[in-house]
Amino acid sequence: MAYLALYRKWRPQLFEQIVGQEHITRTLQNALLAEKASHAYLFCGPRGTGKTSTAKVLAKALNCRQRSGAEPCNVCVNCREVTAGASMDVIEIDAASHRGIDEIRELREKTGFAPASGKYRVYIIDEVHMLTTEAFNALLKTLEEPPSHVVFILATTEPNKVPLTILSRCQRFDFHRLSSRHILGRLQEVIEETKAGAEEGVLYLIARYAEGSLRDALSIWDQVSALGGDKVTLDDVHQLLGTVREDMLDEAARALGSGNTRLLLEIVSSLVEQGKDLRTFVRELMAFLRKILLQLVSPDAKEELSLTERERIAGITGLLGREQLLGLLQLLGKTEQEMKWSSQPRILLEVALIRAAQTAVTGTDLDLVQRVARLEEISDLIRKSAFKELSAAKETEIREDKAVEEKIEEIKEDKSQKKVTAGRKKPARKTHADQPDQTVPGADENPLLKQEEINRVPEASDDEVFFSQVSSKWADFLKITKKTNLPMHMYLSRSWPEQFKDGCLTIAFPRENEIFKEYLGRTENMESVLRLVTSFFKQDLHIRLACGAPPEHYNLPEQEQELSTGDTLGLFGLNKDDKR
């Protein structure tokens, strides 16, 4: 007879043999005893937790001829046929390969046939979430009102992909991951039965690597027993699974606690030479550091630790503190994610280990280092964003300046043309002393000129008079601004009035203070400056900012003294009483 894999040979044949799922087996047994078996069940949970095995035991119990209580006898013809997979009344369907509507239609047609030898015709549909939407729709009516002799048992690892209309018509049972204690107990039974030998710690390592799946644990033991022969060692398991030896994890943890960068790099080099997966090393190191952290935080939580691990952790606990462990777990977790997509995972791991070791030597909080690094990244992003905004604002300013200059040139050209035309025609016009003529020549013919005159754009002589007033009162303007708007005063204190022409006041800054000009050039700040200037000088005008050399007669004010906390916050639009 061909060799039978251990997970198939040791498949549970009774409800009492299903480990770790007592909440499900007890419910099903009570339903069988009360003759209240449902017409549809949904078994969902991780792989290797007993979904299909429970479905087969239930199918045997439903059709068992000699059942006493809720357990099948495993002796009658029906039980033996189900165990051998030859029963005409228990049909297993793999939904991954039979997922179309045609297969479900065929199944629906066959449900009308009576059972061959048992009481029920049981359909076990594995991986039911793989069915198509059309197939689910075809199954829906049959699942809702099946014949009295039909029982559906659906199994899936992803219940979230099963339509709600299907879920609402089934009794749902959630299978949990098995604990290491349950897996260890089952492996011990297998070893005693097969009379195999295993080094101390082998079964615990297999149970931990299986991650709650008993089928995976039995498959791993099947492999390592073939490799190790009569006596399976830890080296056999590490070699087969690609895991890292406990002594290397201990050395890495001690090196992180003492800041031994050289030893950490040697460990990484040794792992690469052995062909180990560096991501596996990071995950196992994180799991070990987590156990150390649990021991520090909750010393009573020892049920997850073997005796050997308790001894290992006891020798390392004094080297690593709670905050350092938290920082290491965060750093390694982030590094493990980055290594997944990197073409050079070794470099990422070495950099992370060196950084962690340096923080241990300097006594710097690793979490603080990460926060500072994150703030630096945010600062770079803000700087780049601000540069883009300044560039866009500068381009807009240049375009606006060109538009203003073109408009002024058009007005001047139009004026000169109108004067020439008026000189040629010499029209007669009555003038009264008490009613001076206020008609603008050419205003009716040129609406643009009329609008400009209505806005009372001052002539060149008026510009010079107003500019001299602004220059003489600029110091007073700064004093008033200091009292009313200190943040704005801090920027305007380094400026001076450059010129006033055609209703536009140019405010200049030294070239070394160009950042002040860029900041005030923002739309919201320009509006604030315009309000301050127009309010003080009682004149409607436009504002333009520029950079240049200050006039010889103009002395820039000395640097302001150190600001108070409230004034400093005010520069950034914050209030001292704000809670951040």
C-alpha cells in the first residue's frame, strides 16, 4: 500500500479527536442528540484547523447505522465508506476547480435523488468562496429550501467573500487557530504511536512555526522525521524550515542591548553565507524581543514560553529596557516591510541594526530618534512645497507686472494720440471761471481712458508729491504697524518705499531679506499690507514688492531684540493660549 501522509493518517474520525474546537464539536453533538441537525452549515476559519475533518465526522454521524449518542461508530458500512471516500451519499466538491454555474446546476439536479444507503445526502463544498456570482445565485434557492434528505456543509477560509444571502441561510461556525499546547499534545501522540525520537525543543519549534495549523505541523514533522531518521534534532528542523538558531537570536539580542555593532554585522554576514532569508531572521528576532517585552511587562504570562525560553530570556532581560524594546520592535517592523520591496534587503537590515545599536550606546531614546527623522522628512516636504508655491507666486507677479506696464503704455499712447488730434482740430470751447471744465478729452471715444481718469490716477507731479509724503512718514507708519500688527511689522521693518508711479507703490527689501518679500507676496499677506498702507496714508493704490539696494539717505533699522514667547508664536499665526 502507498505511503499515507501523516495529516491524512491522523485525520480525526470522532468529535472527541478534534482538538481546539470544543465550542463547535459540543454544539454539533447536542444538535445530533436532539435530532435538530440543520440543512446547511458554514465552517470558516484558517487553514489546517479542522473544517473538512469536522464536516466528514458530521456526515458520518448523520448516516451512521449504529450510532450511540452523537459519535459515529466507524464500524458500519456507511461510516467505513465515508472514511474511505467512497460513499455515494457524501459528495465532496472542490469549489476552486468546480466554480461555474454549470457545475452548480448539475448539483442542484442531483439533489432530487434519494440517498443510496443512508438517511441523508450530504454535500461538502470546500473553498466555497471561489464560486462565481452566477453559481452562488444558482445555489441560493436550493440552499434555502433543499429536500428533506439533503444537508449542505460549506467550508471556506475567507467568509467575507461569501454573499450575505448565502451566509444568512447557513449556521455559521468559526474555527479558531490552535494553540501551541494543543499542537504539542497532538504531536506527542503521533511520536508515541510511531515510536520516533525528537530532541528537546523540536516539537515546540514545529508548533510555533505552524502558526496554529495542525495540518502544517504534521506535514513538517513528516518531513523532518524523514530527514533526521530515528532522532530528529533542532539543526534538522532549522535546516529544513530555514529558521534561525536560538543561539544566534540570543547573540543578536545581547548585541542590541550592549551596542555591539560589529557582532550584529557578523551575524548578518553569517546568515547570508548560510543562505537564510533575512526577512525570516527579522521576524524571528521580533518574536523573541516580543517575548522579552512580555516578560518585563507581565512576568506572570509564562504559558507561551517553554522552560528553555524562560532561561534564555532571564539572561537578557537586564540588557534591554521597556522603551528600548518598544523602539526596536517598531524599527524592525518597519524595516521588514521595506525589505519586502527592496532589491538590497541586506543593506536595509544592516543600517537598521547599526542605528539601533548606536542608540543603545548613546542612551538616546530610539523612538525619539525616529520621531526626529520623521520630522525631518516632513520638513523636507514642506520646504519643497513652499518652493513650488514661491515659484508659482513669482511667475504670477511677473505676469501681473507685465500686464500693468502694458496697460500704462497703452494709456500713454492713447493720451498722446488724443492730444495730437485735438491740436489739429482746435475745437472751440466755452470756459467759465466759476465752473471749470472737467471734461476729459477723448473720454467718450476711449472707454479705457475714461475709466482710468475716473479712477483718478495721479499725474507725474502728483506721484512725486505723494511719494515724498510716504517716504517722510514711513517711520511713523512702521511705529503704528508695530502696535497694531507685530508679525507684519517684523517683516516691513526691513523695507522702504522705492517709488510711486501710476497708482502703484513699490515697497523694496534688501536682497539678503528676500525671504521677507516672498512671504509678504502671498495673496493673504498682500491683502493685509494693502489694508495697512491704505488705512494709514488715506489713499487708494496698488502694492508691488521688490528687492534692491536701499537708498543712501535711508538707514535700515537695527535688528529687533529677542521676542517673547507670545510674539514668536504670533509670527506664525498662533496664540499663546492655543493647545496643540
